[in-house]
Amino acid sequence: MAQDDRSGRRRAFIGSFTAAGGPGLVTAEVAPKGGALLLGTAVNDVPDPSYLALSPDGQTLYTVSETAEGAVAAYRVEDGRPELAGPPVRVDGSGPTHLDLYAGHVLTANYGCGSITAVPVRPDGSLAAKPSGRLQHTGSGPHDRRQRGPHAHQVQPDPSGRWAVSVDLGTDSVRICTLDGGVPALHREFALRPGCGPRHLAFHPDGAHVYVINELTPTVTVCRWDAEAGSLRPLAEVPVLPGAPAGDAYPSGIVVSPDGRFVWTATRGEDVLSILAVEGEALRLIGTVPCGGHWPRALAQYDGFLYAANERSGDVTWFAVDEATGLPRYEGAVPVPAASCVVFG
């Protein structure tokens, strides 16, 4: 769980698509009681800051610029209004949709061209002037429109910190990587069911299981994870909707409860959050609830609450979670046009 800042405030940062009318990077505070968000300032130095990641010390925020040119930027966030810590850095890849910190670098998943880029982080948290390396994914899938080539959608470290794990929607696979002299290097690639279109994944707190949300089919793939070997093994595929959707469902976000008892997912085409119970190595769909908006692009959890960034309705909604059942209960919303993600720290 993210930590509060030095003043004791509980902070949130919200990304948005400026090309769709979003305000850019938005700051907020979490109300002292409950999960309500209190909006603060917005900065739009970087176009389309659609995904964010906070440094472990909470003093630097990193954002992608999800444009055809593709870039990443660092912001100082110690006090109030975020300030750029140097110019944005081109990632040598198009449409970066996700980023995270790994082994002294920021890694970006570049959806447009299907690659992973590494940018070194300096001791003060700012970014080096250029990337240290890039790993190009290869392959395709059976979906004639969405899988003609690779589309890296997410990259993050595993819980052990030994590996970087990237999810590729276009190749129906998960890649396990390391950094070799600052250059992303492929360790192994693991295939999921053809045509499922994996989008994001989340690890169970036990560090031995991982759940992959699939975008082209409304399912989660349950996998066993071996951190020692850097190995992933699919076990089962579980639906996130109680019935067949009328059209494309477009699942998006996935989070696991801190106690490991529940998994929550978001599905944009249905505007719902799904609740799945963890039962050993299996998942069981409990049900769905409305997301409180339209087109929930990302999910986050903080201090017993779930948050959905609803892109097309332009808001962030939050839900109190029943500890016994895992069911979210709608509590409120704040307006953020073209909202794309929310992180806490």
C-alpha cells in the first residue's frame, strides 16, 4: 500500500487523456475519514499522461505520454503542485500505455509498436536523457483486427523484484525479462489461449499466483508463478461476467485484495466491476456491480476502498468494500474528464 507524504496527507494522482479533453495530471487528497477524493491542482505539461507510477519514497511521480511519438516524464511531488524534473524522454516506441519501476529504471510498455523500453533513473529521481535499451516483441494472434502484431500493454516487476513481467495483447503471451546492462532481455515467453488478448495482470500476495485479465474475451487466466525460475504456468480461465456480453466487452483493470481473498476486475463495455473469490488455486465469480460511470479504464485500491477511473463519463468513482463478502458499495465520485488511472501515495 502506498504511504502518505511527509505532511501526513493521503494523496492521490489521476491521469487523463488530454487529446479527449482531459486536464492532464490531476492531484487530489483522500479525505481523513472515508475514501472521498478532494481534487487539487492539474498540470498539462505532458500530452496524454494516461498511466502513472510513484517512486518508493513518494517524492517522484512518473507518467507515460501515450502518443504516437511516445515519451515518459518525471515530476517532483514533494509539495503541492507537481513540477517536471526535466524534459520528457522519448521511449523509441509508440503509444506507451503503462510503466513501472524496476532495477533502477522506468520500464514502459509500448502498445503501438509492441515493445518494452528501459529509461535509467538518476539518484535524484529524474530520468536520464535517453533510454538505455528496448526489447521488441514479435508475433501475432488470431484476431484479424486486434492481433496483427505485438501490442505490449503492461510491464511491472514481480513481487520478488527479480523479474520484469510484460503482458502482450497482440501475441497472447506473457514475457519474463531481466535487464542486461540496462537493456531489457527476454528470459522466457509463456503462451496463453490464442485469441484471449491479455491486457494486465496482478499478483496474489502469496507471490506464487498471478491473474491475467483478458481484453478480447471477458475472462481472467489463473496462473502459477515460480519466482525462483521466472516461470509462469496457466491453470484455468474464468469468466468475469455472469453471461455472454451483447458485443465486445473490453475488460480492463484488475486488482487483488491485500488479504488475497478477492480479485476485482473492470469491464468497459458493460460498465461493471466484477468480484471473484479466491478459492485455493481457483477463482469463482461472485457477481458484478455498476462502476458508477461509463468505460472504467483502470482500477485501484487504497485503505479498504476501490477506485474506478471512468474514461468516457469523465469521473473517478469510489466504493467501500465489505470485508466479509468482497462486494463493493458505491460511495461517491469526482469529475475528471477522460480519466484513465489513479494512484495513491
